[in-house]
Amino acid sequence: MSDARSDTNVNHVTRTIQATTTITIAICVPIAIVALIISAVAISKPAGSDITVQGKTTSPRQTPQPAVAYSPSTYDASQCHASNRRRIYTVATEFDVGAYVYSDDSGFQVGFGHDLIGAVCQEAGIDCRIVTEPSTNCMFSEKGQPQRGGIGLMEGWYDACTGWLATRQRKQIFAFSKPFLKPFEVYFYAFPGFNPFNITGKKIGLISGWFTNEACLAGLDQVAGRDVPHSNVFHAQTVDKLLAMIQIGTVDVGFSMGTVLANKINGTNIQQFPSDPMFCKNAGPPGMMTRKDNDFNSKWNEGFEKLFSSGRFLKTAM
């Protein structure tokens, strides 16, 4: 009897499992059908579904898709940024060089150079910013050595240096714009009694990087002893330092362009020699000085021509 009961129990369990399976299938099949219908409807709807907020139904704005897909590996973000960014040209001027650059009552640098840069860049349609820099960052020289490009211009800290004369040495290094002033007059600066036509044996003070250098001195045909030995040449980094070298006797005479030191000697017993101006040979009139691989001069020349033709340049230069 025990065996008979066991078979009966087995058959009963088997029938129960079969019934449960049948019910499960009956329930799952309709659910699967409903899921397929929902998926089909979702696929057929346009991108972006309706959103209900506080009982109101709204449809978000559809974001248009690009007509042609691009590969991220070929996309250059710098090109996009460059196309939307206007180039800024930086132009260097010096400190306190007479009427060309000087400090106003508020301590800001103003003068002819600033006025000219603003007017030319406006005519050229370019965005220019002025930076005040030591002249040695544009052109540098030291005793017994040829002039060389200053670190500021050579390294691209700015695009141009303002008002530099195109000398033979400088043309080998840099490019120059059309000139906007006449050549600068040069003079000696010393105490009374100095003979400007004989500098034999004199200690000469020069400003580093300026065109009033040993080469300029050697070209002054009217001056005896113009081929000054290196031992008698002393370089100052600024105009004020050259003036101090004259006053304390470090040098016998300073040599510079008149537009700079003429005002500096007011109130001192230093005088300007000779009475008539001198000029450096192989030194053309001043313009903008740039690296040879820079396009600033082409923009500047175009703007300067427009400014000159309009008559505004003569007002700026007065």
C-alpha cells in the first residue's frame, strides 16, 4: 500500500506542475504581445515625447540633426576657435622718449606714438594694443659686439616695435614698415667746453640697442677720432642712465638723438653739441620694426596710406 500511495502522490504533483505551467504561459503570452505593441508605437513616434507638467502637455523643441555626420578624429577645434576670434596685434613703445612717449599727470603713457598707433590701426581695421617695454627688448647691443635682435621681438612677445630707424645692421635681422618721420638728428651731450669735432681719446656713452651706436659714430666724417676703440665705449640701458653716466663722470660725453636728451638736460649744466645737427649714415627714417615672418607691416602700411591721404596724419604729427 505504501508503494501505491507514493505513485499516487507523484502523479498528483506532476499534474499540479503541468497546471501551473499552463497558467504561467497563458499569462506571459498576452504580456509579451502588449510589450511588442508598445515598442512598435515608441519606434514609430518622432524623437522627443510629450511632457506633462501640472496637467499641461508640452512638446519639447526638436534638436535638428546634422545632414552629414563627421568623424571626431578629423575635427579640429582650433580652426573653429580661430574663425571666431579676431587677431590682436601688440605694439611695443619705449619709456619716456620726449614727445613721442611720455607720462601724463596721471602716470599713463601718452604721446605721438600712442596717437599714431591708434589712428593707423583704426584706418587699417585691425585691433592693436600698446605695451611699454625697454628698448633693449627690441634691439640689443653691447660693447664690441654687433647689434642683435632683442628678446621681446625675437621671441614674439609683441608684433612690432615703434619708431625704429632702418639701419644696415637692423635690416639683416628685421623688416620695416614705410617710414612716418624724417631721420633723427644726433648730437653729443657734455659739459661746457667740449669740442664735438674731435673726440679722440674720449670715453663715449651710448644707449644699448639704439642707432646712435659705434657704427653711427664711425660714419661722422666731420668728427676726428670717430673710430672709437672698444675700451672707450660704455653702454647705458636707458636715457636716464646715460645722463647719470655723464653727470658723475663715468663718460666724457654722451651720444644720442636730440629729440630725447634735449629736454632731459634742462636744469643741468650739460649742453648739446654741435649747434648744427648731424645724421647717421645708412640710417633711414623711422618706422615700425617687426620680425620678417610677421604680417603686421602689410596691415600697418595700408592703414598709414589711408591716414596720410585723409590729411589726419599731419594733424597727428603736429
